[in-house]
Amino acid sequence: MNNKMNVKIPTAKLIKALEGALALRVQEKVQYQKDRKQYEKDLKAFYVALPSLIGTKKLTLKECNIRQWRSEPALATFEYTVNDPTLEAPEAPDYPHRSDNEIVEIKNAIAILKLTDDETVNTNTYNNVAKYL
């Protein structure tokens, strides 16, 4: 039995599907940028709130290091243990790694498909761009 399929896909439908996939990836990237700005704002507020907890039972001094290099002033670093399970730093949003390269490749595929006069694309061409749909 032959497992190969020979299907003709309408070029216009494939272009429309690729444009939808492109719009989704662009939207993911825009949403990430918004989420990242909000995360940085929340993290800054979290860091500003931490010193007010020093001396309470929510933070316990774990370690103190003092370093001095030649004529520079001494640098003291303090490490605290968080004892309050409700006290958590905001979680960073995940960067949509796949979108950067895929956006370029989808744009190229759309441009090439728009240049063709054929009303359909063969299965091989479809298989090359199907991973983006």
C-alpha cells in the first residue's frame, strides 16, 4: 500500500493560515513585552518592601560578608533567609524564543507564496511551512 498523499492545497488558504500564525507570534511577542514591564515594576516594588521586613520573623540573617579591595571602601553583603512562605518574588514571564526566527521565516514564506501564479501548492511545499501553522 502506498502511504504517500498527493494533495493540492489552495495557495490563498495557505497564505491566510500563515498570516494568522504570524499575527499570533507577533501578539505573543507584544504580550511578553507588556508582561516583562509589569514584572520589572512588581520586582522593584518587592525589593523596596524587603528592607522593612528586616528584624521581623519573616526574614532571618543567614550570612554577612565584608570585602575590601585595596583603597576602595569596604563592601558588606548580607544574606537573609525568607521564613514567610507567602513572601514570594514575582515570577518572570517566559520569553517566546521560537517567535523571533519563526516570524522571519513565516514572512518569507508568505512573500514567496504571494509571488506565485499557481492557485495551489503541492504537498511538499505545504510540509515545509506546516510546522508554523
